[in-house]
Amino acid sequence: MGQQRTIAIGMAMGAVCALCLVLLPAVVTLPDLTPMQALPVAYLFPAIILVAVIGRIAQRRFFDEDLIDGDRPAPHTAAEIDQRVLTNTAEQALIAALVWPFVAMVQGGAAVIVLGAGFAVFRTIFWLGYHAAPPFRSMGFAGTFYATVLALIWSGLSWAARTF
């Protein structure tokens, strides 16, 4: 039960942080940017994290005779963890790319810039936590995933309330 407890605590902390991220633009005055101004900036944050993880994997491959030819890393190695982080980060970035335009349209450009910055912070926590011990990745996962899901729900409800 130890791992489940650690994961549950991390997920709860990530959920609270995600809620704060989603609410931040409503309670703090931020520059009012159009979606077309904000989305390219917001998308830079996931791109930076993807570049960092891909760069780290490439560096590992270059200096490891077992990986240099593109072979899969051995299970439970740092290289395999980086590969898992890349896969999950790409999945999260895809969700963000599909959701954030709607959020920007409904909530304004500042909302997606905050989501983008949060993405970078929580993906970094995910990455570092995964290397420390796999259950420690939960806060980073939750902070990223829940922020996007909560922003989608809030934007969907706001849009529906305005439309109908």
C-alpha cells in the first residue's frame, strides 16, 4: 500500500496545483492576448520540454554502445525512463494541442500561456520524479493532465452558458 499512498498524495497535490493554474487568470490581472497571439507562446513550453527530453535521450545514445544503434534501452534503466517520459510528454502535448485553442477562445489568451508555463513546470517535476522513484512522478503527471482537463471542462461549461 506504500506506493499507492505516495501516488495518491502526489496526484492530490498535482490536482490542487492544476486547479490553481486554471483559476490563476481569473484572479490575477495578466496581459489580455488574443488566442492567435497567445497560442504560439503557450506551445513553446511543451516544445522546450520535448526538445530537452529528446536531447537527453540522444546524448545517452551517443555515449552508450548498447544504445547508439537505436536499440531499445534495457528495462528499468535511466534511458528507458527517459523514453517513457518522452512518450507520456508527447501524449500530453497532443492533448494540449487539441484542447488549448478552445480554452484560448473561451477563456482568453492568458489562460493558455499559464497552462503552457504550468506544462513545463509539471513535466519537469514528472521527469525528475520518475528518475527519483516511479511513484514520485504522480504530481507532475497530475499537474499537467488535470490542468488541461479542468481547463477543458471549465471552458466547455463557460461556452455552453454563453451559447445556450
